[in-house]
Amino acid sequence: MMDRIPEEELMQGEAQAKAYAFADFSKPHNLFVETFLEKFPGIRPDFNDVVLDLGCGPCDITRRFAQSYAGAGFHAIDGSAVMLKFGQELNEKAGLTARIKLIETSLPDVNLPQEYYHTIISNSLLHHLVDPLSLWETIQKHAKPFAHIFVMDLTRSADEQTVKFLSSVYAANEPVILKEDFENSLRASYTIKEVRKQLDEMNLGNLQVEEVSDRHMVIYGVL
């Protein structure tokens, strides 16, 4: 297994954020929502609650969730102002600004409109964090009893050859800036073994960790 190579925690560049915001992530982001529905079949699309989305970026997954859960509101946080700018534009186009509240704040000391949430989701944030435990600390701090937790992230590739292969399969037609970002993310991601160790350190060993594609894992469960 190749050693982890960290990448920048926040996407602050205008060009990078714009490329990410308008890229087609329908397959992995639909996988996120579909897998959530599979793992938590008891949550109905019309439930009246507020979902906390940690590291929302330009809110593509938040919007997909909003379409599946028509009765839910969302507090979507990110530390990048430029990402949230594009998120706001796209939320306006989708007519979802009333349901999705964007908040510029960073882990672990997040500033939220409410203290506790019954559902907390996060996509592709973990591998960006200098301290991965800050994600689990934030979830612990702001989860209601019996909260539903669902996190998806990339898994680190075994070697550089695998990085290049996955890039050729999934990012061949993307702009260079996105292709490089995808490859860097594969190098910066954690292994399933490392994530399980993080959860054990935080007394979250009851959460499940599963591989769901050749490059994704999900961490989920009820606290």
C-alpha cells in the first residue's frame, strides 16, 4: 500500500472550484444517495428534519438529497467561500435556497444554527482533513441520540499504477485541473483499516465501514 500524500484542506482557487462545481458527478453522487437509502430504509423522503451536510462544496449532493427528501431542510457547511458561492448560484437555479442554508465554517470548531442533528452526512471531506479525527469529533458533538450518520469518501489506491488506471477510467475526459485533483485525492485518502482505527480511537466502533466501489467506502450507522 502506498503511503498517504496529503493534499490541501480547502479548495480556495476560483478555477478549481468552478471546474468542480460544474463537473458531472452524477454517478458517484447518485451512489451516495442510493446507498444512504439502502442503509437507512426507515427514513422516509417526507421526514421533517434538518440534515447537517459537512463539507458540502458546491452542494451537488445536498441538492440530490433535497430532491429525495422533499420535507427536509439542510444546513450545509464548507470552509471555502468560493465553493459556497457556486453552491448558492446552483441552489438558486434549482429553487432550493429556502431549504438549503449555507454556512461558511471549518471543522472542528463549527458555528451552526442548531446544536444537534438527527441526520449527518458528509462526502469526500475526510481525505482533505489534516486531522481526520476532527470529522468524527464534530459528528459526536452535534449528533442527537440515535442519529443517522453517513459518510462517503475515496479509498487510497494501492500504488501509483492504480491511481493512473482509475484516473484513465473515471477522469479521462475531465479538464486537467479535475484530473489532477482526482489523482491527488486518491493519494490523500485513507484506507478502510485506517478509518476503522480512527473510529476506534473516537469510540465510534459501532459505525460500519464498507467498500462500495473500486474507489469508494462508506461509513454509516446509528449512534
